[in-house]
Amino acid sequence: SKITYVQPDGSLETCDVSPGKSLMLAAQSKGISGILGECGGQAMCATCHVYVDESFLDKLPAPSEEEDAMLEEAASDRRPNSRLSCQIDASDELDGLVVHVPAEQL
Ligand code: FES
């Protein structure tokens, strides 16, 4: 599915991500900046924080307790559309998803 990552300066990169791959791992393998993923995808670092485009929010499963707790630790403000990109897997349903990379991850 096509996933678009928007940088804080407004520049965007769209990638083809295989179903089942997390948006964090996809960003890493495509060299997208600003998504660090320091814990390797275990919902334990919040350096993969993204703001999910509002129009896709209801297509995502609710965050787990771990994710919800980590989002409180994120370096950039938590907003209602904040998610950990390691906890979102690409799927046909999410084709066209747009995520915004926060200004700070550390
Ligand atoms: Fe650490 Fe997502 S990679 S919380």
C-alpha cells in the first residue's frame, strides 16, 4: 500500500509498503528521516511517533495500553491523532495513508 510521510517542513515522500510491514520499519528501510525507532518496534521508546492523517484515524485499531503509555513520553506534543508508527502495519485498507513526522523525537 502507498504510505506518505510528511516532514515538518512540508516535504513529502510516498513509499510502497508491503502489507504487514510496520510504518516504522518501512520508513527505516526507505531512509525517511525523523522516524528513529530506537527500541526496534516494541512500543517502548516513542521515537517512532507520528501524527496520523485524521481521515484514517477510524481505520486504525485503538492503541494498546503499552502504546498509549509510551505516547505520553513522546518528545513532541501528544495529539488526538498521535500514534507509534511501529504499531501500525501497512494493509490494503490503509492504502493512501498519510502520516506527519513530528519535529522532535528525542
Ligand atoms: Fe520504539 Fe516504536 S520503535 S516505540
